[in-house]
Amino acid sequence: MFQENLHLENRKVLTVSGLNCVDFLNNILTSDISKLIPLETIPAALLSPQGKILYDILVSLNFLEYSEEKSILIEYDLFCEDELIKKLNMYNLRKEVQIEKTNYYVYVSINSKYSENSLRDKRFSHTNININRIYNKEKPINCIDKSYTSNWYNLIRYKNCIPEGTKEIEINTTLPMEINLDLLGGISFEKGCFIGQEVNARIKYKGLVKRKYVPVHFKNKNFLFSNLDKIDKTIFLKTQNIGEVIALLLNNEDDIWYGIAKIKLSKLYLFEENNKLECDFCDSKIKINFPSYMLPLPRKI
């Protein structure tokens, strides 16, 4: 079913190093960087002061430098590279850390033994599939570019509602809890303040999130699209506009479209109560299958 090694052409890696790099990142990112352990990567985000996601990232210990002077690897979407580095340097007021691009290729594999530097992606810890990220300065022999293969990686992401990158998480528009970052281990409310922490703490403890990303699927042999931006992405429940499709992918093995949608939380309660309920999108009947980690849905206090 899976191609073993998949090159993610839109993903890059930078290093943040220096004696104070952990404290520096802990003060600005959502995750607790002090709890990183070797050979794992965890999700995190850099937020605006208003609590919206600017950049979703993956963070890990630099496997080449396990020492007292730690070095942190940050994987990010290539589209936002310049702005991300600019923002990190803006917060690096005393120049206590060094922020540098790397020439690593980023690829994913289900074979953790392929490389001694395989990083287990903790976002998938609730699934029965281990997704491993490998950063290498050379392309592996068995690596296949994403553009030339049925993308098993995106299929797994969509089925488990794990959005990634600026095409799926609009910059400075989306809240972390809308994409379930808190449920995927990407936010720590125990470590202390970070940028946007106050806004998101209030949302968490009062249940004020209004929309949620959810996995969707439908079957329609006549549905075709080359660019999601060119079609009407609106999802209806009867005549009510309840949300929009964020991403879609056709699985050729079962001829089913899988994707991620952003739906009003007030309407998602209906689907939580009735798993046979369907909604409408582009002349298709869409179903929502909640991953177990998303349930029960949050309620306003």
C-alpha cells in the first residue's frame, strides 16, 4: 500500500542553536521544548499576539548534536521560509541563539529502521501506523517525489485530521484548537507563557472555539478538480452553510475522496450524536468520521 520513502518537496529544516535555544523557543512556541527527547519530533506553532497560527512547524532535537549546548531542528513549509526566519530573528533580540537554514531533504517513511536518525512523528501516536521523518543531505535511493506518486502520506494525514502547511492552515486566520493542535500534543499550558498563550488559554478553559477541522470522505466518480481554489468549497447541511473543504485527495485503491473540512462546532454536535448523518458538497454526500482522539467534542462552559 505504501511507498516506503516519500520526499516532501515543500518541507525544509532550519537549526536553532546555542546555550539558550531551548528557553528562547519555549518563550515563543506553543509546545514545551524542554521535554523533547531524541528521535522524536513534536508539533508546535508560532502564533500572533492575537493567538492565531502564523507558522505550523515540527520540532526535534538535532540528532548530530546531543550535547549540553543543544541544537533544535525546526521543520517548516518552504512557502513561509523567509517570513518564519525573519520572525524568529525579530524575537532573538539579544542574539543569544543562532538561526540557520540547512540543506536537508525532508522525507517520510513507515520504516523506522531505514535510518538511525529516523524521527517518530508524535502527531500520529494515536494511529496504528508509525510515521517517521528523516532529514538527510542526500536523497535516499528508494525515495519517490510526492508529485510522482499516489500520496499515501497525505491520505493518512487526512483520515486522521492532521493538517500541515500554509495551503491547509491559512496564515494568521486559524486558531490552534481549530486544527486540534492541543489534542495532537502541540500546545502546553503548563510550561508558562508563550506568544498568544493568554488568548488560547481563555478559549480552552471556557470552550470558546467555534470551528473545528474534521476528516471527511465521499464517493463521486464524476467529481474532478485540478485546483481546490477554483471550486465552491462550501459544505451544506440541508440549506445551511456549515463550513468548507480545506483539502482533498482521491484514493485510487477504493475510488473515494478523502479530505479535511472546517465545520462549525455547533453543527458538529449533530454528527457526533448521529454517525450516519451526511452533508452536501458539490453534488456529493459527505460523511464525517471523527478520529477517537477528537471525541468527545468540547462544550462551552
